[in-house]
Amino acid sequence: MRTCECQAENLDDAVYCAYCGRRLPEIESPHVATAPIHIAETVTANTERQRRVMVMAAGFVAVILVVAVGLTFALRNVHIYINSNNLVSVQLPLNVCPTSVGVSSETPTILPSTVQIEINKVDSTKLAFYSDNEGLTTLLAPSGWTCTAAIGADGSSSVQVSPSGQADVASGALSAGSTTQVISASQTSACVGCRESLACPLFVNAANDYQRAFQQACPTTRPTSEVETKHTSHLAEFTDPPGVHGDATPSGGQYPAMGVMTYFDDFKSDGSWTETCVLPATDKSLCEVILGNFVATYGKR
């Protein structure tokens, strides 16, 4: 009930006194009415706190994903890893050799400063790449050595790498007892006669092609003491023992000369490719790595 100044009682929802007509005074809200508001504020605060926690958690997950993706691309760009065969993929330096050219108009090619290779971890610190200034022939050899290269007018090319201070090898025949160390490689390009004469001592197809082209037998023969370690229709791997001058170029010195050679009778091929590794016998495994890389690069051309 609402009481008027005239002491008359009126209903709760009355605005004016039914007896005197005066405006009834306002009823003050009970103090307990603030409790629901406090509860609502508490619920709102808890909700806000939960929202912030969820936002922080989502942000943390996003950061982790960004870092993970970034590391993935970074590691892909670095190209360094070790697989189950104890091979390490690394970028080895590429040394561009002083190159003599048969055509004066030839201009050097801009070559990369490094080349990626998958190699035994132990050997990765011992080797580097060497190339002519057009990148026609690139090979592995011990790091820190010096090199020379040549490119013929017909597109043939050669690269020779040897220890610093050692004279260049002028011919394929080393004197008996020579301690020359060298890694050399060459390719015949489109010169068909050059390709056939180079390969005919090792490949029957090359010998037959030479016979048909020049109406005579292959001009050289393979020495009987030369050891073939692998032979397919297009690839020969061989070793000339110390003192034996054979198909490895050079050979005949104090150290064994390990070599590889390719031959394709297809006129569209890049010619015949050959490489020789002359190192002390204790470095045979290093020669195998060097020759293996050459075969992997040029063995199917």
C-alpha cells in the first residue's frame, strides 16, 4: 500500500491519492536490488576473462604454426640434411677455371658460386667443384687445388685440376714413377670422329662405327693390364695400374689412374665424356666419389 500525506492509504500502483488528489511519493527501491546487478557483473567479468584466455591460446597456437612453417621453408632453403646412408647434402664451392677458348666471340657464363651435392659426410669437407667458364664440364676435385680449362671451336671442352704448384700435365702419358696427382675430364661434343676414336678401345659399337666411318680399325688398343671394373653398352669404368699407360688420361705414373668413359652412337648425343682420377692408392675411396659424381652428371648424355 502507498500512504498519502493525508494519511490515506492507496494501492501500490496508484500515482495520485484517491482521497485528496495529491501526487503520491515515489517508493524507494530496496537495497537488495543491487545483488542481481553484482551477480551479473561477476558473470560478465568471468566471461570476459574466459574470452581473453581463449584469444591468448589461439594466438599462441598461431605463433607456433607460423614458426613451424617458417622453419620448414628455412630448412628447405638451407639444403643441409643427413639421411640414413650417412650422406650429407651440402653446397660445395664452385671454382671457375681460367679458360682458353677456340672462338674469340665466346663470352663467359655467369655461374653459381656453389653447387648442391649429396655426399658422404667425411668427404664433404675435402672436395670442391671446378668448371670451365661456360659450365660445359664441371667436376669434383680436392678443395684448394688449381685448375685450367679449354673450350674448342667445335664445342669440345676439358678441365684439369691439380695441386697448387704442380705443373700442368701436357700429355696423357706420365713417366714411370711420376707422383703427379690430377683430376681431368673432357668431352668430344659433336665431333663424331673424335668420339669414335676416343671410345673405340673400350666399346665394340664405337670400334664398329669407326671402321664404317674411316674404313680402318680403331687406331689404339686397350692394354691387357688395364682393369675394367664395370662395363655396360654406354659406360665403362676402368683402372690403369701404376706404370701402365692406358685409356685413363693421364696414366702411367706411380699412382693408379681410375677412369670412366661414356659412348652413345646417337648423333643427337652430347658426344663421349671421360674423366680420370690420379691419386695415391690410399685415396681410392675419394676417387670413387669423384668419378661417381661425374657418371651421375654425364653418364646418360
